[in-house]
Amino acid sequence: MPTIVVEVMPKAEILDPQGKAVAGALERLGKSAFTGVRIGKRFELTTDGPADEALLTEVRELAVEMLSNSVIEDVVSVSVLDESPAGETH
Amino acid sequence: MPTIVVEVMPKAEILDPQGKAVAGALERLGKSAFTGVRIGKRFELTTDGPADEALLTEVRELAVEMLSNSVIEDVVSVSVLDESPAGETH
């Protein structure tokens, strides 16, 4: 079954306390290579039909209207996951 | 600055009530093309150094040990984001 992945991140100008907490933890662990961490969401929508352009257009609309809050979040990616989960054969 | 993206999803055998809620909402909206929704996390780690293999190895370890809970989650992807944010020029 095709899976469509929608990725949503907090807008750059929005504080991300969860991300700040992780960045602080990395620093305490001595991982100084990282300058910042932000945490967003990854939605996997499975469909039983073909993941064609019409469906992707619908998902792009849903991503903006329903899966994200446009006041504080941006939809950064809508894509079709073509690989099968590990261990699954068709 | 290079950005490394870590993606974490709930394991297949774990119930995902958030995802179920979204799937139910899609159904109520008449979007019957979708058979399921699962919701995971997307971390963006920015670094001021090069995103080389050594750093990626470190991030893969961090992803498993710190950014995810291996009892209920899987790290599905660790990758370097090569595109600049929209509107930014170098």
C-alpha cells in the first residue's frame, strides 16, 4: 500500500521549547557540534489506491488545512514513500 | 549551516491514538482514500561544522539512544537536508 509522508515543522520565528530542551541535553552530553534542534511532526498516510497526482494534490491541501496549524507551523514536505518497510516482501 | 534530519515513528505494533484521531477526522470529512494515519516526529539538528560521515554516525547513535524511545519507536531515517530554506540565499 502506498504511503504518503507529510512533514510539518514549527515556523522559524516560533519558539520550540521541546527542541530547546533537546539542544540543552546535547550540550550537557558534550555534543558541541550542534547549534540548534527543532522538533516537528511526520505523518504517514496509507492509501489503498494509487498515490497519483490527484491524491497528492488532495494531501497537500489536507496538510495545510488539517494536519498543520498555519499560524505556527509550515508544511515542509509532501512525498510518496516508495520503499517497503524492512522485512516486508511483496 | 547543514541540517541533519532524524525521523522517528511509532513501531507498527504500537497503538497511535493521535494517528487514529486524524484517520477518524479524515473519514468524517469524506476522505475515504486513506486507510490509516500514523504520527511520528521529525528532528532538525543544525550544525556549524561539515555534515560528514563521522557526524552522521554520531547522529545515528544519538537518534537511537536519545531522540527516540526504542521500546515504542523506530528511527526511520537520518539524512542531511541539502536545500536552503525558501527565500534564503548564500
